[in-house]
Amino acid sequence: MTPLLALLLAATPPPVGAWVPLEAPRESGSGAYDSGSVERRGDKVNVWVRWIAEPEGAFQETRVMFEIDCRARTGRTVLVASYGRDGALTGGTDGSTAEAPIRTGSTGHGIELALCPRS
């Protein structure tokens, strides 16, 4: 983990809202977004999402800052942090990815359903 990433993760405030479940039928595990982290700028929405997976007995919680463009129906990952069963930070990346189309059934689709206005 780079020093800058460690600083960003340490400076990230804990969730201030409630964890709201996401619909993501094709993903394995459970996802929720932090209602207190939702930031809107025009057609774009930034939000922290928590994903919990328990593959073969190993617990992992991943928190991802997503950016969704509601009009273009695209999304990208901004920041990723992983936590172990004890809640300790186990890793992270700056996560920045290029915008990509939102796939039906993905976590991005769950965010879109929850936070983008419907036409």
C-alpha cells in the first residue's frame, strides 16, 4: 500500500448514515451503500459501498468508493479498501478505473437502481 493511499484511507471518515442493502442478483455475497456518503454532482453520484463475501469460510469485507454517471449509465471504481474479520484494514488500492458501461445485475447496477432518478 502506498503512503498516499494509506493517508487517504486513514482520512476517510467512518460511515455516518445507515448501510442500505443493494440489489445485485448476479453477485455472490451481500452489498450495501452508506446513505451518509452519497454525493451528487449533476448526473454523477459518488457513494461508499460495502461488499461482504464469505468464500469457503474466509471472511472479507471490501469497501469501494464508486462513481456512477446516471445519464450515461457508466460507472467507475475510485478507491478500494479491504478488511478482515477483526475489522483491521488488510489492503487497499487507489482503485481508479476508466468509466465502463453498467452491467445488469452488477453492484454498479444496484447503485444505479438505488440512487439514479428513473425516467
